[in-house]
Amino acid sequence: MESRDQSETPEPRPGSGREPGPEHAWGAVQPPPPPTRPPSAGPPPPGAVPRAVAAGLLSLSGLGLGHVLVRRWGRAAVSWAATALLLLVALPADPDGVPAALVAGYLLLLVLVGADAARIALRTGFGRWPRPVVAALLGLLLLAVPVGGTLAYGSARDEAVEEELLDRLEEGDALVAKAAKSSFLLSAPDYRFALTLYRSLAEDHPGSRAAALVPERLEAYYAAVATPYRAKKHCAAVEPLTYLRTLPGSVDPELLGDLAGWPDTPLAESLYGCGVSRLAGTGPDSGGKELGTLLRTFPESTQAGQVGPAVSGKIRQQVAGLKGADPCTVTGQLRRTSTLVAELPETSVPTLGRQADDGVRDGVYACGVDEFRDKRFADARKTLTDFADTYKEDGRRGHARDIAIAAEIAEARPSAGKRLPGSGKPGGARMELVISNGAPNDVEVLYTGPVTGTVKLKACGSCERFSSEATGAARACRASGTSYPKARVRLPAGEYHFLYKHGTGATAAADSYASGSSVTSGYTYTSCTYVIERDPYGLDLPLPLPTLPDLLKPAYAP
């Protein structure tokens, strides 16, 4: 009998699940599970590129859908957070828009997110999501979300800008309405700022709804500034209308349109109305500034042609008023009118200067005469002396000097001012009055009566001052061998008033002296002046003019 090796491997039984093989001889080993994603090395699996394109496009929408497809929820949350932050900053739409840095950062993030989603999709399937081609088409459609959102946001931002510009327009309107309620002096800053707003809207935002409304607002603006003109307040209207006339230099004339030249006629009317209204006023403004501006600025205007006749008529009216009860007040008005005429261009009103000067001259004379009649002798003397010194060619100069002399005598002797000195020379015989100066100083003798005048006598160098009136009366003008300065005056008969005034050589205490006397036909008269000392302090006083005796021969003071 033949023996066998018992170590042979038995054949497996059917259904045992065991397969013959060398590994069974060394022990049982479990096979590894299949991979959950394609290997990262090596070429992408079939269909990876469409998946990557789809994931990238879906992520560019900013909704994180590319990462959702590849089940990367954390990375999808980054897209959601970034989009939420952008919406939080951007909405509601603001005229200034979203900061450029934020927009640039968000776009960069979308690119990075899309690239990351595409990279992951190259090795990862979409699971139960739509096929890659469908997902790519969906991604393209979803790109309309950021694009449409951008367009919608731009439109909303444009509307916000329009609203802001309309708010600026309303701000300007409010300033104009407020300014129209007060004087231009106070409201000028509001007007200027409102104009700045209007001009900015028209020039910087020409296509806006607010800019389209600016021309209409400018019409209202001009009307508001010209409020005093519409109210016929001509003097108050001059400054605002002048301001409006300067606007074409700072605002585009095309924007102003017909408004650019509108202020000319109202300004000419206001300058004329204001200037003429001040002709009869008593304030510091005579109207010359306004009328002068009118003649220089609008020389061809209707109003400029009316200036000459208006001023000429006013001068004639004022000259006629010199015959009234208060010629001095009228003279003041004539002086104001003359000042006005001096401010006007001579070429525009060539005859007004002479007419105004003649009116003032008549006024000064009439005023001096009226002051004398009102017993204001000091004023009359000054007024008529100035008249005689100023108007040397005037035929009334001599009479004005006579009235001034009588007024000076009347200051010391009021009876000398009972009546005006005559303007003519009386006829008939005249008597001689010889006045000798026995004083050691110059003497001026003023007289008034049927005739008026003055004579001056030089000092008597060898004459002395007397210690008493009695001594002076006994010795004055009687020293033998002494040549006394003399003046001879021929006087018609009548009542006279004299004033002796001591001049060069007299002490500060030497007084003037006034006296009266009667001159009768057929007599010759003499008089002598001398000085006495009344007290130990040397206060010199002149001897009163002696009463002139009714003698045919010369008579001296006793």
C-alpha cells in the first residue's frame, strides 16, 4: 500500500467565499474602500473642466454657490459675509456712492473665490446637483445679479444725487425768500450765497433736473433783489440794481439770458428818481452822486436827458424863494444844489454851473440883508463882508459893504440899524467934516446915515495919552506946531452914527466907541480923537466922539 502527504490544501467548497490564491496562504487581507474624490495628482478626471467653469461662474455672483456645489460651506460663508457687508455699506444709495477701495476689494475677493471654487471642482464632483453644463448656464444667468445690482445701484445713486441737488436748489430758494424781507445791506450775503448755489448747479451739474430749474429761479432771484424798485423806493433800489448789473461779469451770460441787460432801465429810473428827490432835501446827500452816475453810465437814456431841466427848474424855484420870509434857509438849499451841480459832468449840463453860482450869489446877498433887518448885526456884517470879498464884479458889492459897515456900528449902537443904508447917492448940498487923530495909534472911523462909509487915520507919532477926560478935552488936537493926521468927509444933512476903532499902536484894552450926531446944511464940522488913561494899570480908552456943534467955523472938542 502506497502512502500520501496529508498537508495538501483542500479544495474550497462551493459557496465558502474564499478564493484560492497566494494571499490566502499567508493570511486574509481586506481590500481598501474606493476614494471619495478623484486623486489630486495626475490628469483631472473626465468632466472636471466643465465642473470647474460652472463652480467659478457660480461663485462670481457673490452668492457662494460654487463652493456650495463642492460642499465647502465655510468658504461659501465668506462670500455671503462679503456680499452682506457690501450691501450694508451701499444701501440705501448715497450720492457719494460706495468707497472705491471697498468695491475694489470686493471684486478682488469674487475673483479669488471663483478661482478657488473652480480649483476645488476640478477634483470634486457635484453629487446630486445638476450636470456641469446646466450649472455653468445657471452661473452665467446669476452673473446678472451683480450686473443688474450694479446698474440698479447706479440708478439709485443718480437719483440720490438729483435729490441732493434739488435740496441745494431749495436751500437757495429759502435764502432768496428770506433776503427779500430785509434791506439789501443786510441781505446781500444771503443773495450772494444763493447765487453761488444756482451757478454751481447750472455749471457743475448741467444735465440735472435742478440745473434745468435754475433759469426760472434766476428770474425769481432778480425780482427779489429788485423789490425796492418795484416798491418805488428809488434810493433804496440803486445799490441792489447796481449789484444785478454786475452779475454778467461773474455768471455765464447764456445762463442769464435776457436778465443780463434787464437792470439797465430800472437802474436809470432809480438813479434819476433818487437824485431828484434829494434836490429839496436837507440831509447830507444832495443827489449829485446819483445824477452824476446816471449821466456817466447811461448818457443816452431818457432819464439822463431829464436831469438838466429838473435841476435848472429847482434852482429857479429856490431863487424865487429868496423873496420869502427866510432867504438864509433858501440860500443853504442853493448851496446844496450848487454842490450837486459840481458833481455832474459839465459836458452833460454845461449851463447849470453858472446858473447855480448865480443863485448862490443872490442868496448870500438876500441872506445878509435879511439878517440886518432881523437885527442880527454880527451875522449880517460877516455875510455881506464875505459877499463883497467874493463877488468883486457884482454891482451890489458897494451896497453890501455899506450894510456891513452899518451892521458893525449897530453892534455897538443899535439905533444905527433901524434902517438899511440907502443904495444910491443922495443929491443936494454936502457939509464937510474934518476928523483929526490926536491918538498915538491908528484910528478907523465908520459912519452911517444918509451916506455910509469909513475913513482911516494914521497914528499921531508925537501925541500923548491923557490922564483924564478933562485934560484930553482941553489939550487934544491943540498943540502948536503939531501936524495931526486928518481926514475930510463930505456929508449930506441928516442923522449920523459913528464908530471909532483903534488900530495899530493901541493897547489890548483900547475900546471902540460909538456915538451919534446930526449934520445940518450950511455948517462945517470938526472932530478929534485922543486916548486917556483911566486907571493905574494903563487901560486906555478912547474919548467919545464929541457932539458936533452947529457952527459954521471949525469946532474942536473942548
